[in-house]
Amino acid sequence: MKIMAIGDINDEPGLLAYSELMPELISEYRPDFIITNGENAAKGLGITPQTFGQILDLGTDAITLGNHTWSKKDILKIIDNDRLVRPINYPEGTPGSGCRIITAKNGLKVAVMNALGRESIMPIIGRENKAILDCPFRTCDAEIARIKNQADIIVIDFHAESVIEKKSFAYYLDGRVNAIFGTHMHIQSADECILPKGTAYITDLGMTGSFDSVVGIKKELAIEQFCTQRTVQFTGATEERGISGIVVYFDEDNGYKPVNIVRILRRSRYKKQYNIPFEELSGKYDKSVSREAKYEKYIAFYKKLFEAETLSRLYSNIVEGVNFFTDGLYSALYTFSAPSDISTGNSWECRNASEAIMVDNFNILILDCLNKIDINDFKKSGPRVEQISEGVFVQIMPLADESQIIGAVVIKLNHHILRLDLDEREIRLLNDYVADSFGVLKNFDRRLIEKQQVNELKTLYEVSKIIAGSIELDQLLDNIMAMATKVMNSETSSVLLLDEATNELTFQIAQGEKGAEVKRLIRLKVGQGIAGWVAQTGENCVVPDTSKDPRFYKEGDAKTKFVTKSLICVPLKHNDKIIGVLEVLNRKGDIPFNTHDMELLELIAAQCASPIVNAKLYQNIRNLYKSTLKVLANALDAKDSYTHGHSQRVAEYSLAIAGELGLSPKEKDDLEFAALLHDIGKIGIRDNILCKPGKLTDEEFKIIQMHPVMSAQILEPIEFLVDKIPIVKHHHERYDGRGYPSKLAKEEIPFGARIICVADTFDAMTSNRSYRKGLPAEVALEELKRCSGAQFDPVMVEAFLRVFEKKYAKNFEEIRTKFEEQEAVLHIESTDGAKPAAS
């Protein structure tokens, strides 16, 4: 754990130094938490919402104050901000807080306290705030006792002038806080240490501001006041800016005790404060980095150039890099295209810029300047400085070689030459980066095609792997189209299959960000629209602009609210028979759909057709199995007129719970089969027991309890159902282990069995029986709640309660009698000649 504490930010030079040097310090030390004293940040006295925001934006976590807390009336707008800490020993009722608990970047809770000393606060400027202060010792003592269990680390900024008071304060709290640092004196002390009981301490962090000064004041004015003993109007110094503070290292494995303290004293490389608006200069300093960091980052920025998928992204990456290597100077990229008509002059266009520029009509001035440049000379020349208006200079760096010009990088300078902002080695680094950018731009199209070809080969390989392992139709199409959408860089893709009965194409699946809007049941006659034309003719089709193609089916876009701009459509053929079409819609990026893309999609379609036919066949067989099982379940339920529809209702409730829990389609399918067959073993139980209207004897109940085992035995020879047997066999187990047949408990019970247990019990409670009417849904739900954790898995109960409220609460009577009619017609006679009661 590392905490960085920075001394008083004094006046505008302090803000500039903080903006310039903090990024470098953060990169070097990587602190987890940053505390800065900002009581002098606003023109040397107090803090304002604007300066507060500027300091926070530079990575600061907490800002402490001092004796100038109330110097700016705007302080009241931010005094309650949870990142601002005023002295804690102001009288009770004072706005704001003297202690804030703030989460560090590593997730630890850091309590930041701020206290104001009472000894020897000199009226140096004559504008000190007079205040009756509580004792800082006792006030902090009480606050520490209050928060000690709420924070991982406690640090205190003691804003005081007396060294005696600071030292006494530190020894008083030694061992009860993690760190104490002094502020206010504006002179960094060299007495950093870890006190005997384990508190990190320094008498004063020093100042962030003008080092060539008397605590931030112009030294000549301070000398004059002391020599004449007359009040002099002080003004802040601006020379030799710098930053001072400490970094404290804490041992995370030993109660966050401090183990090391490093003093920071860093000077700006800018000797003077140039006459540039603060917002522009501080933005530049915000991005200022050391030369060493630039060399380290060069490879990363160079890689980003190659990673760009589109020209617009490449333009953005180039500007981002130039902005970094110039320490935040305004940067822009302009491209050049030679006009077809010489009389119209050169054609330049701004493609990307680093930020808003403060110079009026800047883009117009740049374009005017670029259009005046001799292109042939520009190809051969290197970077040049141009004055585009009074006091505004730019450096223009060609993106060109002797044979070709692509454009230019334009950099707005703070001075009339670049070397006043960057040294020679940094300028060489910038020139290399611009030259490398030109090389990447020059070869962009070729590199993009090569990359696309590699991706195409990967896609075809992946398609073949997925086809080999996919049998579910929707999953198969989803996987194939996901890769097609990606490799062809399109917004979405879709598959339309041919319905031979109606000779229509229907949407089966749609992929991409807007795929959900396309995946609607839209039916196209063969021959209707571009997809219908492809299905009719069997020919491939590339349409770069659908608005110009009369075959385009506009009603489809109207229904889906999807705007189709371009597409490729190819037929899906199996044994020379068209079974549907495959299409990708709306190319992303700068390169439109082309013949090469169409050939690739044709290859994908050729691999898809046979697996689609096989998957449809598998789906039909599966549906046939399911229909057979439903008939079997109906036959079982029909043995007892009071259980009509029971198995299908249990299946429906079980699937609803599964949906609420986010189970996969395969898991839902398995669960449905198990639910339909969960009572199949009752076929082997005599009807005089199964349909007995009265109470069962103990012997009869033991026979009933055998039906899950009998169900498992009945299903065991059917290979298709083997993996569902554990669900069927254990659906009467109890969560507390007191169920049957195996007395399994909690997670020992198969997941699906725990679902069916809830669904089965609920339907049994709400269904009519010969000996009682079905319970109202509200009563049955309360019973589920009551037995949650004992008979039922609480997770399944909660899921069912949620889904019941959403799906069944308003139409429960309709659900309760669902499936009864289709079973009532069976009237299966019992094995002993008795007939079930009339329904």
C-alpha cells in the first residue's frame, strides 16, 4: 500500500506545477492513494469549485485545507463534497467535515483527517482567518476512537506552524494512526521518520508552487516588508516551479504499519510561466511525461497503429501518439487528395484532432495555409513552422515521401519553435513516430487485405470444427453466423430457410448488434426481394447500395426498424437443391462489400447446408420423441381423473423455473423430458392403491414410494433417456435428507430433481383430489415458503415464487386446468376392472 501526500498547492504556479509533474510522479511511484493540501490553490488564498475540480482531475483522492479554508465564499458550494476535508477542530456546527473515509484505488478504506494548529499562526499576509479552535489533540483523539473500526488506514494532515506543536501532536497520537504529516510552513523538512510506536511522520511536506520565492511570495516584496515594517501588498512568485511531498509505504501483511518514507522534491523544466491561458497550458502539463517514459511507450503506440481496423481508427491513433510525444500540444491530422480539375486547387481535409482549440477559425486558417503549400516541394521537405495568424505558430509535418503524399500532421506550438517545448532527442522521437505513421498509412489497404485473408482462413477452419460438433439447429446457426458477421465486418447476418409447403423464405436466425431486430417472423415469397431472387435463381448477389437496387424488399426494414444499406446474399444448397439463403448486412468500416467477400460467404454457405439439413432432421426426431413421451405421460395421468394434465403442468412449471435460473437450452430439454416422465413408475402400481380415495396404509404408502425407483428401471433400457434417470429417480428427495428413495440431501440431489420437486408439489397441492379440493395458489405458495430449506431447495422456491408472479398469478385457473381436455378422452381402465372416477 502506497500513499502519496503533496504539500500546499500555492497559487497558479502551484496548479501548473501540479498539472505538469503529477502524471510523471504517478507513473513513477504508482500510489494507491493521493492526498493534497489545497488551501492556497485559488490565487494563493482558499479554494474554489474550479480549482477543486482541476486538482481532482489529476488523480487526487482527497484534498485537505487549513487556516485559509473560508477565504473564498464559493467554498460553500463544495464544502460537503466527500473528497474535501476541512480542519476538524473548528467549532461544532461548522459546515463540512474534518474526517472523510475514502476508498483507495486498491479497495482499502482510508480515513483522512485534517487538523489546524493553535500555536504561532503568524498574520504573514494580514488576511488570516481568526477562529476559536477546539483542541486538535483531543478532537482528533475522539474522532479516532469513533472511526477506528471503519477504516483500514488513518492519516492526518496537521496544518500548523509551530514545530513544537507538530512534534507533540505526533507523539501524542503515535501508534493510533498510520501517518501524520505537517503542512502550512511551505518549506519541506528533512525529518521524515517512523515514530517509536509505528506512525509515519514528517514535520512539513513543503510547497507545490514557486521555489524561487519566500513561501510562494515574491522574495523582493517579503524583504521590503520586513525591512520597512510597513504592510506591503504581496503578490505570488512565478519562477522555478516545483512540487514537494512524500510517499509512505505500508506493510499490507502487518496491520498496514509504515515501513518506508520517500521524500519528493521535483522541479519543473519550464523556468518561466509563459503568457498562455492556464486551461491550455495545464491541459498540456496534464499529459507531460519524461523522455524515458516516451521511449518506453513508443513500441506501445507503434503497435496501436498496426492494430487499427479502420482508417478512422488509424487517424485517431496517430493523433493520440503525436499528442503524447509532444506533451499534450494540440495535434491534428489532415489528408490530401489531388483534385481532378487543376483549377480547383488542392484538397485537404481534417480527419482527426486531439481536442478543442482556443484559436478562432483555426481549421480555416490551417486549410488556407496547407492549400498555399507547393505539393512537389512539400513531398521533399521536412517539417516546417508556419505562422497562421498573429502570435499563432504551427508545425506542419508531412505524411509523404518523394513519390506519394497522404497528408500532414499539424501541431500548434506554444512558442515560435518546437524546441522551446521539446528537447532535440524528443523532437527526433516525434519525427520517427510521424515517419512510422506514414509507413503504416501507406500500406494500410494491403495490410488490411492480408489480415482479412488470414481471418477468413481461421473462420473457415472454425466453421468446419463447429459443424463437426453441432447438432442443435439454433446453436449451429448461431455459431456459424457469429463468425461470418465478425470476419466480414458486418452489422448483422441472417439465415432464411425455405418452407416447401408454402414456397416461402422465413427468418431462422439473425446475428450482430442489431440481429434481434432482424430476427422476426418475416416471410418472403420465392422471387420476392433480393433474398427471394437468390432463392429463385440460385445465384450469388452483392449489393453495395440497397437504395439503388429495385429488387430490395423495403417492407422488411419497415417491419424490423432495421436499416439495410448494403448486403451479400448467397444460396444454401444441399444436393443441388436450394434449402434457403444466407446473407450478411451492412459492411462496417471504409471498404465496401466486394466480390471477394461474396466468394468467402459462398464457401461458408457450402459448409453450412448439409449440417443444417442434418440438424433439422435431428430436431424433427427429437420432437417426435417428445410427442411420444407426452402421449405416454398423458396415458399415465389418465389412470386417475384427478391427475389429468399433471405431468405436463409439472413440465411447464419446471421449465419456467429453469428459465428464471438461466439454464441452457440443452439443460431445459433434459429437464422437460424428466418432468414428463417423473411419475412413469406409477404404471407398475395397482390402481386400487394409486386411485384410492381415502388415506393410504403404511404398507400402501411404502409401495407408492417405490415409484421413483420403478421409473428409473423402466427408463434404463432407453439409451436416449439414460442421462435423465437421476432426475426422475430423485425428485422425491428432501433438501434436509429425509426424502426417498435414497435420503439424499442438499447438493447431493440432482439439480433438475430439486426443480421438479417444487413444481410437482405445487401442482399436487393445487389440483383437485377425490378426497379434497385443490388448495388456492396463495396457500400452496405459503406452504412452499414454509418448507423452504427443509423439504425444498430455497433457491428453487425463490425462483418459482418470482416466476409465478410474472407468468401465472393473473391466469392461474387457466394454467391449473391446462392439458386436462386432451387427456380426458383417454379414460384408461384399471388393471383390476375398476374404472376411475368421472372427471
